[in-house]
Amino acid sequence: MPGTTTRRRLAGPTLVAALAVLAALLTASPAQAAGEQYVALGDSYSSGVGTREYLADDGCYRSKHAYPYKAAAEIGATLSFQACSGAKTADVLSKQLGTLSAETDLVTISIGGNDAGFSSVITQCAKPWPYTCTKEIAAANAFIRDTLPGRLDNVYEQIRSKAPNARVVVVGYPRLFNGETCNALARLSAGEQSELNKTADLLATTTKGRVTAHGYSFVDPRDPFEGHQVCDDTEWINGLSNPVIESYHPNRGGQTAYTGLVKPLLL
């Protein structure tokens, strides 16, 4: 019959077209991820300090165990690994933005902790009695409230200017302490630990506020790292370590946890 013949003639091309569309949908995401250009900026929490194995002896302590390296490998992106130990906002602006461009697809950054002098505050707190760190914590908190927002704004604006098409993910810092003292050489009292955790909270909320204002994504590791702090049974953060630079930084377990938090925002 004529009607039957028409349906048969249309069935072949229609089926082929449908299969082609289905194949395109199934392969689009992996193909896109494989071609993406990823630039990792920031400080030691992004470079991988604390993982005890580094790619080069250049003072930046970049590690293949760091979340940028691991996330890039897992999503098939090409990584420009610029994060460096000790970096402040000024270092990001002067040393790390050179590989950003209109072709950059993904950017991650952790920054602000060194500007606030967080490591030196912890060092002061870890000194034995009668030394205290009340003044140092108060100064860090004042800096985070009054000065850091402007510095973060400058960094985030420069990233957008140089990489206008990039998806930008800002990565925060965890609370480090659970209130216990398990290292005789770093005698941080429960009260000092509580105050340092409050400073971490202030840093997180301040950073998140600026991140939101710029329309970027924010990774907040505070709750995910609960139960994995210094002195917990399964630490994701090193306590006082040898060498000292490894202290109070994410270990390999912590960087794996960071990877799990960051990766979904890169896809």
C-alpha cells in the first residue's frame, strides 16, 4: 500500500537522525571537559603543602596530590598550576595571572589566609604559658573585617578581566581544631583553639560575601572537615609536623576531600 511504503521510506532516515542526536548527547560532556583549560591560583592550600611529595624544589611546594592536580586529571582538563606556598593577594596579582586568557575555562583559587597572618598567629598561640595570642587573634580579625575584603575584590576583578569566560571557584579554609591537645610541643589550649576556629569562621564568611558579590562559586570545607581536624582519629589536617612547613595544612586525605568538593563545580 502507498501509506505503508511511505512509512518505511521515512523510518530509516528518521532512526539514523535520532541515533545521531542520542550519540551527541551522550558524548557532549566528556568531549567538552577534555578540552577545557584550567588555571589553579592561590596559596599553600591549593599548591599542596602538607602532602609531603612535591613536583619541583622551587619553593612553591606544588604537589600531584593537591586538589587542582587531582581534579584536572579526573575531568581531563589541561592544568596551568600557578598556586604557590606563602602567596598573598599581592603575589597572585603580580606572579600568578599570566596564563589567564579569554580561552581559560576554569579557575580555582584559595587566598587570604596569609594576608591575615594566620600561620604566624597559630605559631604565637602554640608557644607555652605564659605566652598568649589574644592580641594577635584580635589583629587578624580586624584585618579580615576591614582590609581583606578590598584585597579580595581586587583579585577577583583581575581574574574576571583576564579570563572573562572562565568559571571561577574560590576555595575556603577549614576549622583546624577540635579542642583536644595531642602534641606536647604545640600546646594550644582549648580556649585558643576555639578562638582560632572563630577566626576561620570569620575568614570564611568574609570571603564568601565577596565571592557572592562577584558571582563566583565558593567551596566551604568547614563542615566536611568536622571530625577530621587536628587530633581527630582520622586527620585531614596535619598537626605540628617535621618539617614545620607541613604543619596545619591538609594532608593527602584532606586534599582528596578538597578534590571531592571542588570537582563538581568544575564540570
